[in-house]
Amino acid sequence: REVSTSPPAPRRPSPQPLLYQLLAGASDELRERAQLRGATASDFAVLASSGCLEVGGVSDAERFGELQRAFGRVGVSGDEASALLCVVAGLLHLCHVGFAPRSGGGGGGGGSDAATAEPSAGDAGGAVVAEEEGGAAAVSAAKSLLGLGDGLTEVLTTRHITSGSRGSTVTKKLSVADAART
């Protein structure tokens, strides 16, 4: 029996192949609608960090074409497929949001029954969306593509905890590390 000494072929974490395929095979019209104009897999840390931007012998653009044909075979219209792929793109943009420590204490109330709990000492002011590397643009794209309201930044940087029979609410500013895990 022979044992291979060659390293295994690189694999992408599932379901990420769809993200690579979308970036490689989307038409200009879909790229525009999904706010991915000019973007490649290496532009998104969540994809670039896999260490596997290309898989030998696999064309992401061809696989994307196969996906689009499969949508048609199961009765998904072109507009429905485009809408689904825009949701996927919105999630990709959401993964691209970075966080930085808030400078200063900043307010953080949340109504008359709300209290504010501070994050750990290392992030005394809590987290904010980082402006570097397109953080605000990523939030804007995600909001638009996912149909979310203006409260997305707050959802990403705070946690609301309701307890007790009166429903007292505590709003906790998240540390940069906790916000990055949301």
C-alpha cells in the first residue's frame, strides 16, 4: 500500500465557495446591484484569511455559471436569484466591518429604564465601526442589501440585556473583541 507524501489539496471552509464564485463570476449588472464593483476575494479579510484564494483545477466563474443555471432548473427566476445573491453579498459586506476603540466615554443610554454597563478597561469607551478599510461603507452596503435600518451600527456595537419582571434594560457597550464576534 502506498502512502501519499504530498500535502492535501487546499480546501475552502464551507459555505465560502459561493462567495468566491460570486466575486469571480457575477455580471457587471449583478456586481453593481450587490455593491461589489471591482471587488475580488482578496479584498475581504474573511476570504483572504482562508489562505486559499484559488483552488487548482476549479474555475470559480464557471462554478458560478453552473449555480445560475441550477437556479433556473429549480424554478428560481433571474430576479429571485439576483435578490438571493444580493443577500449573500450583504452578508459578505457585514463580515467586512471592522471595529476600533471609541475615543472618549460617549453616551449610551437607551430610554428611561435603561442603564449603561461599560466594557472592559481596555475598551473603556466601547467599540465603534472603524473608518479605515471601508468600515462605514461596509455597514452602508450591508444595510442597503439586507434591508436593515439605521440602527445596524448600534446593534453591532452594543448588547441590550432585559431582566426582571419589570423588564429593566441594560445597554452594554461592547469591547472591540466582542463587537468583532457579533
